[in-house]
Amino acid sequence: MTMIRTLRSFHGATQVAVLLAVLLANWLVFPGFFAIRLQDGRLFGSLIDVLNRGSPVALLTLGMTLVIATGGIDLSVGAVMAIAGAVAATLTRDGQGLPVVLAVSLAAGLACGLWNGLLVAVLRIQPIVATLILMVAGRGIAQLITEGQIVTFVNPQLSALGSGEFLTVPMPVVIALGMLVLSLLLTRATALGMLIESVGINRVASAFAGINTGAVIVAVYVWCGLCSAVAGVIVAADIRGADANNAGLWLEMDAILAVVVGGTSLLGGRFGLAPAIVGAFIIQGMNTGILLSGFKPEFNLIVKATVIMIVLLVQSPAWRTFSLPSLPSLQRKHPGRTVP
Amino acid sequence: MNQRFLPLIATIIVFVVGYLFCALQFNHFATLRVVMNLLTDNAFIGIIAVGMTFVILSGGIDLSVGSIIAFTTVVLAVLIGSWHVNPWVAFAMVLVLGGAFGAGMGAIIHFFQLPPFIVTLSGMFLVRGLAFVISTESIPINHPLFAQLNDIVVVVPGGSHLTLIAMVMLVVLGIGTVLAHLTRFGTNVFALGGNRVSAQLMGVPIARTTISIYALSSLLAALSGIVFSLYTAAGYALAGTGVELDTIAAVVIGGTLLSGGAGHMLGSFLGVMIEGLIQTYISFDGTLSSWWTKIAIGVLLFMFIGLQRLLTVVWAAKASAPSRPASGKAAPADAAGPRPQRA
């Protein structure tokens, strides 16, 4: 057991190792990969590019990890990104100031999260189904806001959120890091993280233990909605416009993949925010690597599918029962089990 | 009256009321031509919906169907256009490929006990990726057989006709209905969706059933791809994007319980028709934009999921009522109707 415990205390070490391996592979196909230069007060280079482009998915991953930890899933994050982006672009075009724009678009994300949370916690609809509603309808709502057009805007303040920099670091990376720290503080500096894990492991037992499970579930979906809205605003700020059809399209899949690669079980329970974020950058690292190596970007999907399958198979219960009996310490723990 | 049919009845009412509403708004809506176009335009979704109904009845989900459509159309275009394979042989090849792929996903889901959601999600990535690798361009299919097949129609009164692909959908729907409701395989699927552990204890062949369900779903998705290539006369790796969601929505609107174990094949067909009706309404209206389709489907989804939830709660309350000590209050409610039974 001590071995397992030691392994668990290094939760996330695997993900960091994989990220390093992916980055090294990128360096092998593209020798200038680690070259970073400072120009006009901002860092440039392939490595920075991975971080910058991976930030929106990293933000989605933060919310998704917590939702998945409660045993749920949120399919609507891409649609919520589109809604938040549409709100931000439309308001900016109509001449609203940055504080109002940010407040309203983030509030839209919170409202979406609240809707999902209430469906799951109060109406007790399966999370896949509950969030499917907003996934389907959300893009329609976003198009309703933009009136079916690609809304563009000119606003240096808002654009700075997407393409600006803070102390030479690209703004999206700074925002993603800030949200990570905030999420870590909320879940690990308080009992909230433990409550989330408890609900994910057994909702009924948690309720009997006195946890307000409904409130915990609503809270994680609201947080997920907020993270998605932040990602949506960043993407809209980056392209200086909102495209309700394509903003955040299929990013829910990337976010789920990042959570799985990050080692959080889709069945809920124990979660790791930092490893999941590393997972998001692993995915972006692979995307960039495929582009740099001169392969067609079409291979991206195949590589993603292969990685997701390998990770899933290794995590699966059947794989564990197959491989665990080979560990002598565990065999003693289960004298009744016959080795297949 | 069997209470399990309540969602199906609700679906029928929504379809009839919706159609009457459209017919009152527009002069030529209540013609056979509109009905025939509804069947033709939604044939490819109708075919997948049959497979998806089996998957959802068993408590699973299949996200890979849209990608399989794209892959099938691209493979057909390359086989027939560039390699000059006989179209019938090409059809057989994609059907076998589709079935084998689905069986593989089913096997992974069963033997590794992974959530169907994530397995079919990676299947979706894989197949879409393969389609992209074969070609990112839209490839036209100019084989004379395609024109011949599209010319096969049954003329119906009113100057319209039933196309071959609509007939294929109706045949698949018929076979699917029989398979789901009148065969042992169908019963096994319902049992699996109702309670997997109970089904296993009762001797339902879980492995065989699970693998068959996903094989069937992918096989029908490949057939749908053939129909789609007939419909568009092209192979395109971006074809069928989002179709899996439309199909799942159609099955839910059709009254199938997303947690599995209850539903009806005809409901899924009506769900597809309701989605088609919304699109037809929007094109008849001419001023509404297509995004209203998504919002309307979202609202319908919410209504039907709410209805399902309500019924599940009511059924659970009724099912647990007799096991309590008999009290005067419970008796009239029990006497009101027969016990709910599985459809």
C-alpha cells in the first residue's frame, strides 16, 4: 500500500513527464522549438505559442474537471463560449465600456452554468442530457445575439485581453494561471474540494453525511459556466469579433480529453486541477507538434483519438484487474482473489 | 392503456399539432409533396435514429455516427471515382467496415467497462480524422448508377414521388421496429437498459448484445452514409457534422428514456419528422433564420426531458407504493389503473 500512496502523492508527475516528452518530440522535429525571444515587450516562440493557444482549453478544463469530479459532464462549454463571445462583441460594438462588457458576458456564463446546475441538481436529469440541451440551443442563442452575423469590433482595451501581454507574458496565459490559482484556492484551501470529491464518489452517502449535495453540484456547473465565459471573451478579444457558429466549436471534446489525460476519472471522485491543466497543454503541444513536423493537420484527430483510447484503457477497471495481481503487495491484501 | 406509451403519445400529439399549425399558416403545407420531401430530406437521419434508438434503449450513447457518415461518403467517392470499384461492391465494403468498427467499439465498451460516451467520442475523432486524411476536398461522384438509383421513385398522387432513399429509410424503420419490439434481441436490449446487473443475472448475453447494438448502430450509420452520398452525389469529410446530436435529440423527443429501458422505435421516427417539420416551417416562412431550428429543438428537448423526469418520478412512486404497509390513502391510486409494464 505504501507504494501506491507514494505514487499518489506524486499525482500529476505522469502528466508533467508526458508533457515534457511531447515538448521534446516537438524539439526533435523542429530544432528551434525552445527558442524564446523578447520583442516589443512580449515573449515570442513556439513554446509560448503552445501556452497561448492552449489557454482557452485550459480554462474550460478547470471548470470541466470540477464538474467531472462530481460525476457529471458539461457538453455545453463550447456553446457557452460562443454566447459569452457574442455578448462581449455585440456590447462592445454598441459602444459599452469594458467593465460593463465583462460584467454582462461573465454574467451570461454564470446564468448558463446556473441553468445546467439546476437541471442536474434539482430536476435530477442526467448531466449528459441536461447539458446537451444548452449545447444544441446555445449556439442558436449566440446567433440570436449576433443576429446571425459575425460581429466585429474595434476596442484596444478588450483586444488586450486576447492578444495583449502582462509582464511580457501573453494575457490569455496570465488569465488562465489566475483562474487556476483561484480554483485551487476555492477547492483546496477550503473544504469545497473534499465535498466535491465526496459527492462524486457517492451522492446519496454524501447527503446522509450532511452535505448539501445540490448546492455543491450547482456550484461546480456555475464555476464551469464562468470559466467557459472567460474563455469565450478571450477568444472573441483575440479575433476582435464573435463568430457564433465556430467559436468554441468542439472545444468541449478537447476539455474532456484534457481532464481524462489529467488523470481525473470520468466516474467522478478524486480530481487534480493542475494535472488537468497540464493535460490541456499536452493536447496543444501535440497539435503544435503535428503542425511543426509538416504532417497534415488532419492527423490531429487521429492522434487525439489514439491518445484518449490508450489513457482510457490503462485507467479502465478491466486493465487494473489484469495488471494488479502481478504486484505481490496487493496479492496479499486479497487472499480470496484467484489470479487469472 | 400502457403508461409506457405516454411519451410516445406526447410525441404524436406534438407532431400532429405542429403539422396542423404549419398547415394553417401556409396554404400548400398540407400536401403530399411536403410530406414526401420531409421523408426524403430526413432519410439519412431517420436511418441513424433507428440504430441510435437501440443504443439509447440499452442505456448507452453513440457519438460516432456523424463521422461514420462522412467517412463512408469519402470512401465511396474514392473507391468509385478514383479506383473504379463497382458501386455495389463499394457499398458492401463500407457496410462491412462500419459494422466491424461498431463491433470494435462495443467490445471495448463491454470488456474494458468504459463509458460508451467516451469510447464513441474517440471513435468519432478517429473516423473523422481518417476521413480528413483520405481527402479534405469535396469529391463529386459521377457514376451513372447514382443517377439511376435516384431515378427510382414511386409516383404518388399530387404530382410528387417517394424517392428510393425515403423507401430505404421506411424499410429500415420497419425492420428496426420488428427487431426492437418483437424479437429476443429487442427484449435483451430493453433488459440491458432497464438494469444491467439484473439482466446479467437473468441470463441475458450481455457481451453479445452490447457488441451487436454498437455494430448495428455503426452499420446503419454506414448505410446512412450511402444514402447521404446518393442525396448529395459527393463525398466530403465535413459531411454529417453535428448529426449525432440531432439524432440523439430526435430519439429523446421521440420519447425514449435516455437512461435506457423504455421507449419506442416509432417515436424516434416521429422525433426526426418533428425536427424536419421545424426546418420546413422555417424555410416556408422565409424570414426566420436557421438558428431558430436549434433553439426550437433545444426547447423541445427540455420539454420532453422534463416530461420523462416527471413520469419516472411518478412511476417510481407507484412502484414503491404497494410494498408499504397498506393504508387507506394508497388504495384508490392503485385501483385506478393496471400496473405499469414494460413496453
